[in-house]
Amino acid sequence: MAGLENYDSVYRGRPAKTWEMDTSYPQRYHGREVIRPLEIPVVHPLAEDLPAVDDDITVTKYVGLGCGLASLITENLLIHPFVVLRRQCQVNPGASKYHLLPITLVPVIVRLHQTQGINTLWKGIGSVLLVRGMTMAVEDLISKLTPWPKKITYNNSLKTFGQHILLKCVSLGIVTPFYSASLVETVQSEIASECPGILDVFRDGAIRLLDVCNKGRLIPIYALVPPTIVYGVSKYLFTLVVRGVASRIMHVRYKHLQEARGAYSKDFLSESVLQDIEMQSTLVSMCAADIVFYPLETVIHRLHLQGTRTIIDNLDTGRSVTPLLTGYSSAADCYRTIISTEGPLGLYKGFGALILQFTVHFMVLRATKWLLTELGAMLMPKSKPIKPPKSPYYNEI
């Protein structure tokens, strides 16, 4: 119509859509007005809760960091008493009780606390931490002075892998005398020996390194380096293999669990899942390596302490002390002597302390994860569902 060109089309009191003014639809049908469908907006309240996803990711991140910190503290501090018990059992050739199960160690621990105080099982912890820090520092220094990599991945070449193993061998050889001095501090009895200073491990290690003469039954350090390197590198390689296999198995198992439910969940292989798999595979590899190389560890520790005039606690009773008197000529001779005089189980003396060690480690990780998850759920703000706006269709009826 003339004069209405500048006016917008209106349909039922509101601006008309293009489809509403489409002439292909008849305006009247059999004498009645045709009422076309109105546009009703579809609102999905769940799609509006995007901030909750970010909160979940943040909580998961902090839970993973907290569990990693708890694992580090447990590995270096909380399980030290069980390391002390294990080593004291390993190096005592005259012990009649092998303590293969944790239950036999409980009364011994009680007697040690009664006679020597609660600090008796924390002896040598300073030297242990210093030696571990020294090992990391030596590896870092060598990796900077040489092209040998400090870390490797599965994509590295065989040459790179060989250089990494060479780095481990050199660092273990340098730290060996200080490891020997630290071992003495962790097993010697506090009631029969002087309390060592914090930095005495460096002094004693340097003396052991410079003392190349064969005095009495003391094994020179150059004779201890090869078996120590073999033990350390073999255990390290075994740990890498077991960690990789365990991680792969956990990935496949998680995938099968998702397939059994009919579909993959939205957090399939998310950061939280990867953190759990990494932590569990690391713990499994550590446990498997300590179990498999326990006999070799017993041999190495006895060689390091031979001729050092160390007096240890007698864990048969927990109330007396005993000197270490051995005369092994080599690692092979030590192994044969233990088998012939103490039996095959003599290589596993103190195995109950290792069981306690990993039990405590596992319980601390589980408790930390549960506690952080619960705290995150309590502190995380809950998202409020957004109600969809009321359709104008209902206002027009």
C-alpha cells in the first residue's frame, strides 16, 4: 500500500519474523484465520554452569599438588624410622630373629622407645637428606658440564639413553663414600656411640674416600664403588620399566572401565586421572624395586659397614647393643656366606619393616587425597541453576 513503505511489519503486537510474513503460507483457511507457531526459546540451565567446571579443574589441580607434596614428605621423612629398622636388621649377621613380618617388630619398637627415647628411630635422617641432595646436585652439575641428559623419555635415542646411564654411574660413584658414612649414622646405636653432627657425613665421607689403604677388615672405597653402581643402576632401570608397564596397564584398565559403562566420560584421561595413574605407578615401581633388590641391598650394606667398628642395637630384644664383626672379601663371598650360615631368608632380614614402610606410605597418600577432596568439595562454591525466562507465548494466551 502506498505510504506504508517505511513501517515495519507487525504480527500480533510484535515485530514479525520473515517466516511469519511469508506469502507461501495462506492467511485464511476455509474461512478461518491461520495461527502460525510462535518462537519459543529453548534454554539449557546446565549449559550455564560453566564456572563450576573451572572450579572442578582448580580443585583437582590442588588435590594433585597436595598428594605429590605428601608423597615427597612421606618418602623423605615419615618412613625414615622403618628405614632405620630395616638397615639394622640387614647388617646384623648374628641376629636370631629375622623380622620377616611387621608384627614381630612392634614389641621391639616399644622397647627401643622405652630405653632410648622416641628419637632413636630418627637417627641419621639429616645425613640421609644431605646425601640425597648431594646426589641431585652432582647429577645436575655433570649434566651441565657434559652433554649427558639428566632426564630421558621413551622417545630418546639409544645413544641418549646410554649417556643418561653413564651420568647415573658417575654420580653414584662420586656419592658412594658419603653414602657409606650416612649408612653408619643410621644404624649405629645412640647409647653406645657419640651423636654425630649435621655435617659430619661430609667429613667421614672424605676420610673414607682418601683412606685407600686396607686397614684390618675395612673394605677400601674403590672396591665398594663397582657393586654399589651395579646395585643403584640396576634398581633404577628396573624402576623405570615397572613404572612404564604399570602406567600402561592402568591406562588400559581405565579405558576398559569406561567402555564397560557404554561411553567415555567427559574426564577421560583428564589431569586428575593422569595424576592418579602417575602416582600409583610410581608407588608400585618403588615397592617392586625394593622387594626384588632387597637381597642385593643386604649384601651392599654389609660390605659398606665391614671394618667400621659400628655398634648397633640388638633388635632381638630391643634393650641391648651388639658390634658388627664380619670378614667378607667381596660381594659374591658375602652372598655365599649369608646363604650358608643364615639361610636364604637371611638375605631378607628386616623385610617386615619394608612392609610397614609401604603400608604407611600408601595410607598417607589415600588419607591426603580423601582429605583434600573433601575440603575442596566443602570450599568450592555451588553453582545456582538458572531458570529459563518465561516464553512470551504464555503471555499472549
